[in-house]
Amino acid sequence: MSWVDLFNTAFIERLNGTFRERLASLTRKCRHAVARMETLEAGMYLIGCTYNFCFPHQELSKKAHFGCPTTPALAAALTDHIWGMRVFLMYKVIPPWCSQAEPPPPKRPRGRPPKYILAHVLAAARAQGIFTS
């Protein structure tokens, strides 16, 4: 087996071509250069997600594979239907900093606690017999 059999770049080159075709700032000699990197990342995220969830692929839809219109997300069993653009754009995503993160512990109060708290703590400790005098 030669290295040509191990490293087939046709699939990634096809994906690169799709990105260049659909995102104006990635075309060669374009007049639509991106001013901020965040804009390019958002555009690539949008195109990548629609590529995988919204548009059926011709090769996956052939009878040799699935036999019906199929997206890569359907083929990978990430979803059970082809998403429409409206459904995709209206889908709510929980930001990573909100999902299942424990709230930070409360900050310790600075300085001396008020006298009524000290009196309450001392009374509770005496009632439990913590202090022996």
C-alpha cells in the first residue's frame, strides 16, 4: 500500500471548494476581504452547518448508500430529518459557558461580621456544648 492510498485529499479539497464557492471572502482575488476574523469564522460556521444539516448530497443520496435524499448529518445519525434554513437559523444553542457549569462559590465576606451574627453563632455554640468553661 502506497502513501497515495493512505492520504486521499479529494474529500477535504471538495469541502474547501465548497467554502470558496459559497463564501465571497475566500475566493481568489476577491474584492470582499474580511475586516475582522470573527466575521470569517461566523460565515464558515454558517456554511459548514448548512452543508452538513440542510443540503442533501448527491453521492450520499444514491442507491448504493442510502437511496433517498441524505445529508452528512443524517448519514452520521446526528439528526433524523433534513433541516430547513428557517429551522436551522431559529435553532437555539446554549452557549458553552451556560451549560452544566456549577455556579461559583459565594465570596467570603470581608471584614468583621456584624455583632448580631456573632451573638447568634456564640449562642448556638453554647447550646451545643462546644464551649466548656
